Amino acid sequence: MMRVMTIVRRPGGRTARVRADVHTAVLELLGEQRWDQVSIPAIAERSGVHSATIYRRWGSVASLADEVVAERLAESAAIPDTGSLRGDLELAAARFAETVAGPLGQVLLRAAALSGPAARWTRAGQLQAMLDRAAARGEKCPTLVELLESVTAPLYFHAVFFGRPADAAHARELVHRLLVFVEAR
């Protein structure tokens, strides 16, 4: 008689705790240090997770930063589906502005600068899906590059170069300018 073993995965459990502890450590360290000073040994010490586990699961600080940025943005600035492009863009831009203005805003910007293309392309894919939905409804849409250059980039610019993020009203104004441009062509 042959026995077949099945692997039962626990939702949450130790894996979720390790992930949460490591993510928290990354955000704390990025809040305290320059990004180039953050290391896996420092993350291991702060999180209480062995560095071998971190290397095995993430491989590098950049890969870990990718995951942290993607997860935090997905949680705090999810891409909406309001039924109209204007509504989607205004809500997404306002949420992003609020996220950058929040307590983790500067830390997320540092993590985004450290992260590789995976986090950026995940976000770009989400934005493209929003534009595709609007196009399927028959709405006139900007390109992804136009959206990034006209709305997202200025929100980053305010936070990085002015030292203060733009507010939700300014984010909505950026969307308005973009849509005026799109309608005029």
C-alpha cells in the first residue's frame, strides 16, 4: 500500500509573520537611514528573522524593496473602478497624494527609488488596466506614458523636490489638465 502525502499550506502562520516582520524592518530602516545603507544583515537584526531566510526568500534588498513598495501601494493607493475614467483617475491620484503625504510617504518614496523595475511595472500594469477599462467603455484615454508624465511624476516631484507632497486637490487638478489635453487632440 502506497501512502500519498499532501502538503497543507496554512494561510498566515509563520510565513506571514516572517514576511510582515521583514517588511516592517525594511520600512523602519528606510525611515532612519539612506537607502544605500540598508542591508540584509540590518534587516535581519531588526526583524528577528535570520539573514539566510531573507536571502533565500528575497535575494537582495532591491527585490525586497520591490515587494514592500508594491504591497504598500496596493494597500494604500489601490486602483479604483468608479465607472468613469475621470473618476478613476481623480480617486487614484488623490489616494496616491494622500499616501505620499502620510506617515510612510517619504519611506515609500525611498523604497521606490531603491526598488527595481518589478514594483514599477506592477503599478504601471495596474494603471494600464484602468486605461483599458475606460477605452472599452468608449472613453477617450491618455496613453500610460502621458498619465505617468502628467499626473504621477508631478506628485513624486512635489514630495521629493519641494519636501512636501501635493494635496488631493492638486492631484485632481493634474488629472483635469491631462483630460483637457486628451479631449483636445
